[in-house]
Amino acid sequence: GPAANARVPLDGPRPRPAGPGRGAAGGAAKTGGVCDAPIPTIETCDYADNDCDGTTDDGFVDPATGLYATDEHCGGCGNDCGVMVVPNGHGECRVTGKVASCAAACNPGFVDVNGLPGDGCECEVLGQDDPPNGIDEDCDGIDGEPGNAVFVAPHGSDANPRTVVLPVRTVQKGIAVAVDGPAGTRCRA
């Protein structure tokens, strides 16, 4: 038989080399490999078949996707999403297509309204009612209710109905629409 330290060929998955869009160490395992341990041991995430069962990093690679997709081993062994610093949030492993990578996730009750990673999950949900009081209480990105707001943007048209999708173009038109109010109401100017 083979010597005690011989590498015995097996058909278990093997990690791909690192490359663009594949995470820290390739992100996925592929077939074809050898038993990497002279004496089988407990499997660890190290791109080797430690327990000589024919599968590299079993328990660390998702069998359905072939990806390293846990928070502690995201896209490859040792790529720990838990070390991410996210105000009012945390790092987690997300799979997009055939790539596993770390991403920011918000803690319960917080929302990332502006999409900027630097301030994390900057909005705390205070309730579903959102009176126009200078605080976006429902974290929808608008103080107050969108149906009662007037939206102005350089790409808008003053013939538009003042919505997020169809904003008016000029501040003057926005003020006029707000002062006139919707259907029979008037606001204080």
C-alpha cells in the first residue's frame, strides 16, 4: 500500500485560485484533489481535505453552491465578515450569483437610507407615522409623507405633478405648488 505520508488522489472539491470577482481565495471549490493529511484529522477551513473523506473543507463549503458562504469564511477560508465596522450594523456574507462576499447589514430598527458605507445604517426607525417635523421617522428618505411633499430637481419639468418620479424643475414652481396645496387646500406661505 502507499506510504504513511503519501497524498492519495480523491474526487472531492478543491478551491479555485483567487481571481477577479471570486472573493479572497476564489470563493468556490472544484472537483479533483488529494487527501492532504498523513493521518485523518478534524476538518478545518484551510483548502485541504483534513479528514480524508474526499471533500475539501466540508462543513465550510456550501454543498448547494460550492461557495465558502459563512460569515467567518466568506469567499474563502478566514475571510471574516464579523470584523467589518458598520455603525448600527454588522458585516455578513452574501452570495450574489456565483460570488460570496462580505457586505454591510443593518441591525434591527435601523436602515441605510443614503447608501453611503461610511455612515452605516444612519436612520433609526421611530415609527410608521412620519409627520413633517424635520425627522424622517419611518426612514423612507423623506421627512413627512411622500404624497404631501413637493419634489424639485434639475431634470424635472414645471409641468410635472411634483412627485419623486416626476418632480418640478424650479424652486419657484415648487413654492407655488406648495402654497396652492393639493385639490382645494392652501398652505401658509
